[in-house]
Amino acid sequence: MNEPPPSLANQRSRRVMVKLGMARDPADDFDHPLVPEGNPARRNVLYRIARADWAG
């Protein structure tokens, strides 16, 4: 996947990740280095799914 992870503020993308069965660990969230401080899109959330759980 070449798309950036969803930002903390992007609720629609985050709902899709959950519907796909992906899980989030807040400890893995990060600040995107190319997004300026103060921008709500700076904080990104990382969702993961195990290969065995992926039906696609």
C-alpha cells in the first residue's frame, strides 16, 4: 500500500480499517514528518492486520 496512513482526525478512514478487521495500537501512532506541527493531519494512526486474518 503506497497511501499514507489515516490521520487521527480522519474518522471515515478509521471506520473502514475497523470494518476490515484491522487493529490499532495507539503506541504505534506517529507524527508525519512532512506535515507541519499544528496541522490536524500531522498525527497518523497505524492499523494492522495479520496475514492469516486477511481474506483478500
